[in-house]
Amino acid sequence: MCRPSGWRPVSRASLSCLDCVSSVHEGVARRLAEFESFVTLDYARIDALRGRLDFVDCGHPPILHYHRKSRRCEPLRGKNIPLGFSDKETYEQMSVPYEDGDMFVFCSDGVTETRSRDGDLFGQDRLIALAESAGASGDPEEVAKAIRAALTEFAEGDRVGDDLT
């Protein structure tokens, strides 16, 4: 089995989002810097018993927290930099409470950076408005379908996003 240098096993009982990201960071940060590359990510865990989302944001587009009661989206963004920018980075974990019926929308920058034929970006504001509108259905699959349909329409059938996730 091949393991990156700096890799260390972590007990599953104590494995937090921060533990996971820190372990990956230790194993790949220097290598990414050597390649003059970086990786953005959101690593999250839903704690259904406590009604809480724990996450570590590493320069990725914000997670959208759709609040069922208010029918509004709140962007959740950390202050961490992407993996590979600095091997000395210390990452921070954030936690937010949620209630029954709330949803979280995760996406790659391919969603917000999809361009129209005129060169306009789909952007964060359009995504938030769309998630708020589609979120009222209460069905995450419907939200995902609405986002895909809106991106295809926005790009007028042209290639949608570089990494549409």
C-alpha cells in the first residue's frame, strides 16, 4: 500500500472533519506546492443527533444553508486557504446548527463560473436565488435538477462548467 509521506493513522472514534483535512494536508501540501498546484474543498459531516453541520472549508465555493422556516439561503464560508498554498497552514473547523427541513447545497466552482454566450458568469447570487426558489419544494433532488436546468439554459446549451458538481 502506498501512503503519502506525513500520513498518520487516526482513530475512527476521534476523527473530526478537522482531523481528516489536517491529515490530508500534511500528506499532500508539499507535493501540491512542488507542482505549483492547489486543491479547494469543503469537507463536512452532518451530526443528525445534535442537529449540526461540522465543516472545514479550504477555499471552495460556500456551502449554501437553506433554512426551511425563512426560505432563505445563508452562504457558509470558512477562512481557510486551499490545500497546497502553504505547508504551514493550520485549518479551522466550523459548526452550524440546522433544523428539520433545512438543506445544504454543495457545489464546485464550475457551477458559479458557468458562462453565458455573452461571457457573463452564473455567479453566487443566481445560485442563491435558485436554491431559495427550488428549496421550497423540500426535495433535494428537485433542487439539483433545477440547478442543472438553469445552468444549461444560462449557457444556452454550450458546455456547462469546467467541473460541474
